[in-house]
Amino acid sequence: MIPCCSALSSVCSLSCPAAPWLTKLANAVLTGRLQDRQAELARDAVDNLERLGPTFIKLGQIMSIRPDVLPPPVLAQLSKLQDRIAPFSTAEARRMVEKELGAPINEMFVEFSERPIAAASLAQVYRARLRSTGQEVAVKVQRPGALSTISKDLYVMRRGVGVYEQLVKRFTAQTTDYQQLLSTFAEGLYTEMDFRIEVRMIWFSIAGVSLLCVANVCKLIDSSTEVAYGPKTTDYQ
């Protein structure tokens, strides 16, 4: 159970950044300038989602691949959330790797990139080379505190969805189960944070990838001598 004071703190941290953006959005709608201000509002939304943390960044990522729902200017801004999130410090990442693997970085890797090659909602990735074999690997490090932050966010969202559902059922004929939608979203988040599942999926679906996952699991896939690179989902039209 999440303490009341912690939940209230989460509510404040979620509502404060969103209030100015919602005011801008309402103004654009009321003045008939929503079409003209799409890109501006989307940029502000991306900034707010980053400040709100991993749960909301993930929501933005999901929406960034929905051209059936959002117009191109908005999708272009939301796509920045896929791999261009502000990273946490490499010093912290190195400490996490050393703690998980039980040895200093220099004993395990002959190379370890100074900066992440990608940073997203739940983790960031470094390029490294194993000292033992010379194999190039990707080292994925989960964001510090991601699990507790996401758990608090989902608690607040579930309470909010409960209130919203009551209002919807009272004043409309909608029958959408928003709690189930949130549960599906939450299940996906927790699944993505378990790197053991990712390792198993790579074993079964992407032959020839070298990946070392840390921050809740340490596993090496030894089927290649190179890190594999590929297109983003948004590269496909």
C-alpha cells in the first residue's frame, strides 16, 4: 500500500506541470487556433511528459506510433520520446552495473562508452566490449527508482480513472472499461521492466544479437560478435 502522504505528493507532482499546458490547450480550442498551434502544444506536451517521468513518457511513446489518432506534427514531436530522453548520469549507471555484476567496470569491459547511445523512458543503453572475449555488447541500465515511481504513478492514475469512470457512466452511455485499459498498460510497463523477459524474447526472435542487461538481471547472449542495429518503428510508413 502506498502511504497517503506519498500519494498526495504524487498527485501534486502530476498536476502541477500539466496545469499550464491544459490552459494553453483550452485557449487554443476556444479561439479556434488548435490546428495552428499543434506543433507548439505537442512540444510543450513532450516537455511535460519528460518532467512527469517514466510512466508518462511511456504513454507518449505509445501515442507516437498512432497516426490513426494524432496528426503528423504531433507525432513528430512525440517521436522524440522514443530514444531522445534526457539521460541520467553515466556515473550512476556505472555504479549500478558494478553492483549488479559484482566487479569494477574495468575488470569486465575493455571499452564502455562515456555516454549512452540511446536513452528512453525506462532505461538507457551503452556500447561496451567484453574484456574476456572482445565481444561488442549493449549494456542496458534501468533508470534509478523507476519501479517505485511507476508504482506510485499507476496508483494515482487508478484512483483518477475510477472517478472519471463514475462521471462517464453517470452522464454518458459509454461502456469503455478504463480500469482494464489501465491494467493492460500497467502490465506492459512491469513486463518491460523485467529484463529477463526481454532476454528470452531476443533469444527466440533476433538471432545474432549481443545484449547484456543489467539493473535487475545479468544475462549475456553469445551468438554474435557485433551489436545489432535496426530501424525504429516510426521509420516504417
